[in-house]
Amino acid sequence: MITRITTGLLLAFAVVGCADGEQPSPNPPPSWGVPITGGTMIVTRDGNHAIIADPDRDRVVSFDLATNTVVADIALQPNDEPGRLVEDAAGRIHIALRRGGALLTLADATSGQIAGRRPVCAEPRGVAFDSATDLVHVACTSGELVSFPAAGGNAVRSLRLDRDLRDVIVSGTGLVVTRFRTAEMITLDAQGVIVTRAQPPVVKRFDFSGGGGGGLGSDGMIDAVPTVAWKAIPLTDGRIVMSHQRQLKTVLETKTPSGYGGDCGQSPVEASIAVLTPGSLTPTAPPRAAKNLVSGALPVDIALNGAGDTIAIAVAGNHTVHQFRTTTLAMEDQDTGCGGGGGGDDVGIPIDDQLGAPTAIAYAGNKLVIYYPELPAVVVHDGNSAKTAVLPGGLGYDSGRNLFHTQTRVGLACASCHPEGREDGVVWDFGTQGGIRRTQNLGGHILDRSPYHWVGDEADLPKLMDDVFGIRMGGGDVTRSQKLSLGPWLDRIPAPAAVPPIDATAVARGQQLFESSETGCVGCHNGAILTTNARVDVGTAGIFKVPSLVGVGARPPFMHSGCALTLTDRFSAICGGGDKHGHTSQLTPAQIADLVAYLESL
Amino acid sequence: MQSVKLRRIVPQLALVGLTSVLAAGCLLEAVVPSSGSDCVTTVSKTITIATKPADPPMDLRLQNCRIDVDACTDLCALAMQRANIQGAPTKCSATFDGDLVSLGVSYQVANNNGSCGFADDVQPSNAGGGI
């Protein structure tokens, strides 16, 4: 009897345990987070606090490194997207609000008091403090470089440089500014005059894909061209070290299971490190490609320790952080062969805290502080020990966002070619499977822009994900959740901001031309996002989908093949389709300039 | 006589044992017979973990799994890793019940049969990624 009762209880327990439990949600939660930008944390000069800009939650957190506690959690305005930050001589913290268009100043590292919020530009990116002038400099994607007194007040200088500015670094009496997609470094003197421009060098790689491509030599080598400069920081000797990407100029043929990786899984995009010498330094040394120290997608952040002898790089695509001695920067670049680079660490093994993608790193002396946005958490590595602190704010999860930033077996992530959810400005050769194609921009109403790809052969995003991520990138099966989530997540990314017009009357004249029956532009480029999504032959060697023109000025080169380096080129005989693509051959150079001014304003 | 005693004691021991391991926060129990080919055996087990583990990586995956069933594979993978089980899950289910989560995992193990050569690695989707 007892046996029967006991057995019955056991069975009942098992049944209850199985049947009454709560099942995981079958549908993914609402969209969360923004594209990873990297470089959103600093440690204060005294080494006591990590200041974390949290663009996913629109807040700034001050974390006490001695007590492992949050001492300030400052809520910002929705969609402010705090990004780069810097501490000034008085201990104030200045933060670029990437989407809020402002420079936010905290009174100090701990009180949580906001001392000011100054409008800068549509998309502030880099920020630097110059102790000699007590100025805070802010670089913008729309090309402005704006200087503010650290203590408050209006801008004292605003320069107009090239678009797509990224980091700004104080260098002697001048400044160094990087550009995101081209990985270019611009050196300015104290008056704001451009002294030099430099770019990391093109290096050679063996073409394991076997497809050949631009620059393929008889030795089987191809060019690896510098692109996307995620982060640049100064070394103690004044040189700049940049964590960026390179595009391998191969032909992208789809070969399963490695897709674009070819027979050996060689990613067409590699993580790279360059050392550049600002133009004001004497003697000026040419830019150098350092040894290929890390492998993986999205080298989003780089940090230098307090002694200046160790560097860390966060690779978001494979969720690792690598440390190595700065002396290894003197080692020459070398082709690390099939499977990419890496293997250069000389300070321990790569760190994988298993907390998702690291998006920001900084040193407190020799302690390495790593920020993981999803839990969210801070992990402090000190030698062989690590302390994890879970921050308030609640879980952040979006399977589409995760997919977008996760590298596949060939070391390629969606964000490799679409950094920050937009595009890398690169022209690819898809060989017989697509020809020459410029990477398309994802920012700005992506869900209203189907079908996708230049020829409109992908009906919707789930179909595109199966094809591009699953097969071409070698990513394997895409889950239902990822298919449901990626579109809504991408749709929240805005189109690039327009450049403030230099001549508003030229813009107005250009708009008139654009909307006139004479040019016929609005026949295809109309509606809220300036496209009918139709597929049209405009004399550019094929039938292509009409692209949206919102933010068009921010994404040279233009046309599907990138044949127009400038918007003016699009109206020249170089490419653009002539009068099959609108009727513009009759326009004077001044009218073309007006039309271009209008397009730049979109 | 001994048989009668055993019939009384074994179920009680089983109940006590089950309760103990659940209280400890981690239960590893074979619930489905193994199956597979000559070269590969599919093993199915249940791994039980606490819903608030003092293990941030596990906590992250657990929270993800609760709100998105497709995220549970990563939870199962880490739970297997923590339980020193080699390989990747080929099947994964999760049931949240109070302070515990029961993970039903299946995975393949090579039989090391000399005629099989190398066993195929079982790769999860989105290979190369993590969570």
C-alpha cells in the first residue's frame, strides 16, 4: 500500500513537473536596442569609476570600480543614443548624443547631475577634450567639427570637413579626425586647416576563394583595402592606433557551406589594426598595417592601459576581447592565411565572458573593464581574476539584433558590411552571380522598401535572410524568431542625416528642378521615402529597383556599381544612364549644382 | 522478506533522492532511451537549473529563453557545458516551473567505432556565434 502511494506520489510529482510548467514565449519580444557602435565607455582619470553610455537604454551609468556598485543611473531622452564620451580637466563628463544631436555634460562622475545639453549637429560621433584650450571638440557624420568651452557656453568654432566623421583626437596643438567608412585620418592644425590626409595601407592577401578579383596578381594575391574605422585612440607617443576593417577584393561566389568564405572559410572582410602618425608630428611616418592580431567580425573598440604598454580590442562578432603588448604593433602585417588572422595575443588568452557581444572596453590602470549591454553587465578583469557585476536596467534582448552582429563560420557578420545598420561604402564583385554591386544602405524605413537588393530579387527580408545570411554568409538556418525580429529592428534605424545647406536658395532651385516635369525625377523618386520601389531600366545596363533617395548624399559612391564617386558624376557622361535616367542632359552646370545641393539636403 | 523490505525502501529512496537533487538546483537524469546508428548515439537528458542562477551567463540565456523559445538552444548549450557534456544540443526544450527550469536536451555522441572514421560535428544554427 505504502509502495503504491509512494510510487503514485512520484508519478504525480513528475507529471505536475512536466505539465504545469510555464513554456517559453513562442513569439519574440518587441524590438530592443540599436546597432553596435562600440567605444561607449571611459574610466575616469582617477581610475575610480567607469562611465558607461548605454545607447540601447538611453541612459548613462556611473559604476564605482572599488565597490562594484552603480552610483549614478541617469535617464536621458528617448532616442538620445549616448555614444562617445570624454572627461575634462575639471572632472566633467561630456557625452555625444548620437541621435539626440547634442553634447551632454555631466557635472561630475558621480552625482548624476546634468550640467548642460548643447545642440551640435544631427549626428554627433567623436568627442575629445583639449586641456590646453579647455575645449571639447565634437565630430559629426554630416562633416561638422564643432568646438565648445568645456565649462559651458556656445560653440566657439565650427568647421565644415568631409562627411562621415568619426573619432576626434587631440594631437599637439592640432586635431586628428577619422572618417568611418574610408578609415581616413585627417590632421588639422591649430587654426583648423587640413594639414594631411592619410589612410591605412592596402595590403596583400592570398585569394583562397579562387575567384580572383580586382587586383588579382599572377601570384594569386589580391588587395585588402582599408574600410570601416570603428575606433581610433592615441598611443603615448602621439601616434594613432586604429581598429578597422579591410575588404578583400575577391570575387564573391557562393560556395556552400562556407558561402562567401570559399573553400577555406576566408572572410571577405577582416579585422585590422593600423598605426598612423599625425601630420603634425616630425618626422612624419607613413601609415602602417600592424600585424593581424585579431580575427573575427566587428572590432568595435580599442583601449590602451594606464602604463601605455598593453592594448585591448573588443571583437563584437565573436564575443571576445583580446589583449596584447603595444610592442607587437611594431610587427609587420602578414597574410595569416586561410581562416583569417589572430594568434598575436601575448597577454593571456582571448577573453570570452559568455555575456554576449562586448561593446565597450576601457582600462583602470591595468584592470580591463568590459561592458556587455544585454544583461547588462560589467566585468572587471584583473590578471587572472574576473568580477562580474550585473547592472540595473533589465534584460535587453532582440534576436534580430543578435543575428545582425553575430559572425558566421566564415567570420562575417551582417554588420561587417552594414556597420551601424547602414553601409560600408564598398563595391563588391559578385562575379557571375550578380556582377558589380555597391553595398546597400539599410537605414531608413527598410520595411517600406521591399523588394530588396539592386535588382529587387529578394521579395522580403525573411527570404533575403535565408539566402544571404544562411547560404552566402555560411550562417546556416535562420530561426523563426530571427526572421520575425530583424525587420522591425532594422526599421528603427534612421536614414543618414542630411548636411545643413550652405546655400538654401540653391537647394530650393534644385528642388524645383527635381519636381519639374522637365527632369521627370519624381516619376520614380516620389512619396515619403522617394521611391516607387518599381524595377526600371534607366540605361545603366540592366533593370534595377528604384532606390530611396532619403539620405542619399551620405552614401557615395553612387549607382549600383558605384560608378559615380560624387552626385555630380551621376549627371555626367561617366555613368548614370543619361536621359534614360531622368532628363537632365539639357541642364547647365549651375542647374546640376542646384540639383546636387537639393539631393544633399534629403 | 528482503524483497519486501526492498519494495518498501526503494521508492522512498527514489523520492528522497529526487527531492535532494532538485533542491541542490541541478538534476541530470536520462529520461529517454538512447538511440542512433552504429557510429553515433543520440542521448536525451533532462537538466534542471534554478531560475535565478548565481551565474550571469546562465542567467542571461535563461532570461532570453523565457521570452523567446528560439533562444533556448543557447541555454541548453550552456547548461550542457556546465554539466560537462560535450557537443551541441540537437534538440532542446524548456519548462519553467517555480524556481526551477527543466531543460530537455538531446545530443549526439560518437561511438568510437573503428569503422566509422571521424564523427560529424553537430553544429548549431548560426555557427560561430554565441548567444
